[in-house]
Amino acid sequence: MTSPADLAVASDPTPEEAQFGAIIAADGRIEPRDWMPDAYRRTLVRQISQHAHSEIIGMQPEANWITRAPSLKRKAILMAKVQDEAGHGLYLYSAAQTLGTTRDDMMDALIAGKARYSSIFNYPTPTWADMGAIGWLVDGAAICNQVPLCRASYGPYGRAMVRICKEESFHQRQGFEILLELMRGTPAQQRMAQDAVDRWYWPSLQMFGPPDDQSPNSAQSMEWNIKRFTNDELRQRFVGMLVPQAEVLGVTLPDPELRLDEASGRYVMSEIDWTEFNEVLAGRGPMNAERLKRRRDAHEDGAWVREAAAAYAAKRAVQREAAA
Ligand code: BYC
């Protein structure tokens, strides 16, 4: 039988565990060469790789409008935004690589349909107003979620997020400005803007993840200072940001129940459709199959570039060796 003394010894942290715990308790940073528990590493690889995949898949709904943007200026802005998303994906894949996972493994998982990416990118973008709604709502939600991640305890992730958030904040403003211009336009343009807001509002609330009592990862991620706020806390913060901005735009948020409860300071809202969310996560959203197919085709079409780059690197290595 295990005696209480044995139990005490079993639960005593090793010097590495104590060091890790002390860094987290002091709100410090864990760096790639530091010891870390396997579960902490796995959680980070899970979250950072999903985040990277979201950025890369997230290029598709907007890329759909690059050739059809209503002016040269809008086209240039949209191209720059989509390129920014590619850059975000690359910072994040690099951050995940510092944890010992390879880019190839992450990409293979995405292409095989085994990796998650944000639910939000499985919806279609039928009108130009969708570019406004994505910027205002999707990038707005991304900022709410990601500003606290700048303080994530894992150094490479937190540092990548600082740069990403600066760019997301520009993206959010350009989306707001597209909607503002449409709302100052003809009745047909106003209807187009409202329709896009109606379609993107609920999926943007789902971006924050399941309600707190159904979020298996939140408690541990908060203990490790990866997440700083729960999913519901961030969702509340986001709605609080949207309400005054919707008034300026002159759009209606499509929730008749939405109101601020003065006593608690919280927004009361209708029930989010979690069945729809789970369907999208299971791969059965409106655009899941198309998004993955496009990514897979792009990967296959790019095979010759990867082969050429590898052949060139090998040739350079031989030349360097010969010169040495
Ligand atoms: N979509 O225990 P939970 C962007 C999964 S990029 C899909 O609360 P966690 C942008 C979750 O992964 C936007 N899956 O998890 C890009 C977990 O499944 P697994 C992406 C979701 O990790 C281009 C399960 O549900 N942003 O903004 O504590 C253009 C239970 O959830 C979703 C990030 O990735 C979802 N919406 O919290 C424009 C930010 N929600 O892994 C914009 C970084 C939940 O156990 N990530 N799941 O199989 C995070 O902050 C957190 O991972 C989440 C979820 C808040 C998303």
C-alpha cells in the first residue's frame, strides 16, 4: 500500500518542473530550449498549428474577390490583406516548429483533413459586402481573441502575435470602412451590407469557441498562461465592441434579444446555434470540402517549386563544401 510519505515524494516536482512552475507563476516566458511538460508542448502545437492553418485557409474567402474588387485601390488593399494572412501563417508555422514539429507534418495533417482550422472560413463570400463584413467582424473577433495571446507564456507565440495583431487592426478598419461606404450608398448597397452582416454575425461569435462549460481545454490553458480569458469572456468583450460600431455604421446586429444587462454589465443574447458549429467542425459546413480541395490542389501544384528549392539548396551545399 502507498503510504502518505510515498505520495508526498511522488507529487514533489522535479527541479525542471519546479523551474517551469516558477516561470509560469512569475508570469514569465518559456523559451524553446527551456524544459516544459509534454502536455504544455502538445497544447501549444495544437493551438498554434490550428491558428496557422486558419490563416492559410482564411486567405481563400477573400482571394475570391481580388479579381472582382470594385476599384484598383480596393484591389490593391485586398491583395495586401491576403498577403498579410499568408505572412501570419508563416510566423505561426515557424513558432510551432520551435516546439519540435515539422512544417511538413503540419501541412500533411491539414491536407489530409485531420487538422482543425477556424470554423469561420467555411462560409461563402457571394458579395463584395462580405469583404467588409469579414474585415469588421472576423478580423474584429480575431483582435479580441489575439491581443491577450500577445502575453501568452510561450515566447515565440506571444512575439508572433504582437506583429499579427498590428496588421489585424488595420484589417478590421478596412472592413469597417468598406461597410461604411456601402451604408452611405444606394438602398441596394445598404441592403447588401446588412445582408453580409446578418450572415457573418453568428459565425463570428462562434470563432471564440464553445461555451465555457463545454470548453475542455480552457482551464488548463489559462493555468499555463496561454489563454488569458475564457471563450465566453472574450465573446462578451467582442459584442461590447460591436454594439457602438454598428450604430455608427447604421447596421442592425441580427439578434433581437441583444441588450446590455446594466446590473451585471454583461450582454444578454440569444442562444448561439452550437449544432451548426459542431457540424462545421465535423467537416460538414457550407464550404469545408471546397476549402480543403483548393488547399490540396495548391499544394500539389506547388510541388515543382518545393522540388526546385530543395535541388537548389542541395547544389549550394555541395558548392559550399567544395569551396571549404
Ligand atoms: N473553429 O476547449 P476549446 C483569423 C475547437 S484566424 C474550429 O475551447 P481552446 C483570421 C478547439 O480547437 C482565426 N475549432 O479549445 C485569419 C478544440 O478542439 P481540439 C483563428 C474550434 O483551444 C485570416 C475544441 O473546439 N484564431 O483570425 O482552448 C483572415 C474545444 O474548444 C473553434 C485562432 O486560432 C473554432 N472557432 O480554445 C482573417 C486563435 N473553437 O483542438 C482572420 C488561437 C474551438 O481539442 N486559438 N474549436 O480538437 C485560440 O484562441 C483557441 O484555440 C480557441 C479555442 C479560442 C479558438
